[in-house]
Amino acid sequence: MFNFKKNMIHVVKYRVIWVCLSALLLLPGIIAMIYSMITYPTHTPVKVGIDYTGGTILQYGTPESVSSDELATTREALDKIGVTNPYLQVLNVTPTKENNNIKSIVSIRTKFIDEGSDLAADITNVIKKEYKNSDLIQVTSVGPTLGNELFKMSIIALALAILGMIIYISLRFKLEYAIAAILGLVHDVLFVVGIFSILGLFCNVQVDGLFLTAILTVIGFSINDTIVTFDRIRENLRYYGKKMTYGEIVDASVNQTLTRSVNTSLTAVITLAALYFFGGVTTKDFVLAMMLGVIIGTYSSIFFCSMLVDFWEERKNAPKRPAVEA
């Protein structure tokens, strides 16, 4: 028999707190997503990059530091040559011999530029006038048709991943467990997408194909943690189902797997934090999505999913009220 005095976490007893905490974590992001879907021309919950909308990104390296305030003048100069509503961004990098001592990268995203067009050359001339000794270091173009196709394939990949998990968990456990696990995944994805929706509104952060990769990885990580907890609940039910209530078994199972879950997630977060602060600027958003997903996935597998399973089991076993005769 378990000694509950030593338990650190009581999932069942404080489940109202966990529900309120989840609502507090998700509500700002949901509001930001709704606002984004109304205001963005693409009607997407996040600000999407050229991977999904199509367009051209030109990046220029400068040996001098560039501030965001200088982009206003650049925007006016680009507007004069016919580049309307460009998305401008400054990326600060560490100068090294390998990158020709570049301190800043000026990134310009605009509509799709055909290979035969002189617009790219005109943009380069403007940048060279605005920033001394600047050089074009990278050009990335994605056509509108390819962008739409990538978006459709991304949605299909996400749907197939979730469907496969529902089938697997239903076969290994019960349908109630599968529903709880999928709701946990929805909880995690909403949190990460919500944070990036807020970042898109206030910091102009755009998502690309790597963001979907991060979301799928987060889903895999989160479901793995949840299955470990569910597996321990099933084992404890087998041996202690007649001696303990279902809520007590859930609490005991969570505490048995708590250290393992926290240690696994902590090592992943430490690695991702090192990549975020010391890695390249092009992977920062991908690493941030992964880091947020690992943290929220650990929380949901311990508190949210276990709490849902206990709630449904309690409702299922609750005594039914006798019918009132007319």
C-alpha cells in the first residue's frame, strides 16, 4: 500500500486549480489567435512566412550594427521603387571570419520576384545606398502555388499524426484514455501556437516549415510522457484496484512517474536553452517552440491528462439518480 503522506502532488484533490491554471495559460493565446484570424489577410491564427504564402526573402549582411529604427528610411526608399508593404527585419549576429565579420543581417520579405525581373537588382541598389559595404548573402523564393501546397500537406500530416495516436492509445488502453491524451495534445498545441500568435502581433515573428516540425516533435514528446503515466495507472489498478479508490491510484501513479518526467524534460530544456542562446539566429523560433512545447507537455501529462481520466472515471462510476415518477 502506498504512503500518501509522502506524496508531493495531489492531482485529484486540487483539480479545480489545474483547470484554472490551464485556462489562464491558454486564454491569452486564444484571444491573440482569434484577433489574428480577423486582421491578417491570410486569416491564419499566426503570422505565416513565405513557406506557406509564397514570396521572396533577400538578406543583406552589413559589417556595422543596424538598429530597427533605421528600417523606416529603408521602407520609404523601397516604396519609391515599387516594393509595397515589405516585411523588414534586423538580425544581429556575432561577427566571425567565416561570415566576413558581419554584425547585422537586414532581411527583406516581399512578393514573389520572377527570375527575369530587375526588382531584385533594384532592391540591392537601395540597400547598398542605405547601408555601407552591405552585400547580398542569401535569396529565398517560394511560389504561391507551392506555398499553398505546403500548407495543405502540413495540415494533413498533423491530422494523420493525431489519428494514429488515437488508434494506438485506444487499442493499448481505453477510448477514455485516448480522448484524454488527445485533449492534452490540443492543450499543448494551443499554448505553443498561442504564444507564437502573440509574438507575431507584437514582435512580427513569422512561422515557417520548421514550426510544424517543432509542433509534431512536441506532440510526440508529450504523448510519450502521457503514456508512461497512463501505463502506471493501469498497472496500479491491477494490483490495488480493490484496496484504493481510483483517485488515490491516479495520485500515486503521478507521483511515481513525477521524477522521471521532470528529469527527462529538464535535460531537454537545458539543451534547447543552450541552442536558443548560443545557436544560429535562423533556428531560434524553432528552438523556442520546442522549449515551450516540452515545458507545457510535461505539465499537461502530469496534471491535465491525469485529471481528465480521474474526472471521467468518477462520472462513469457515480450512482445514477432514480427516475422521478410523474
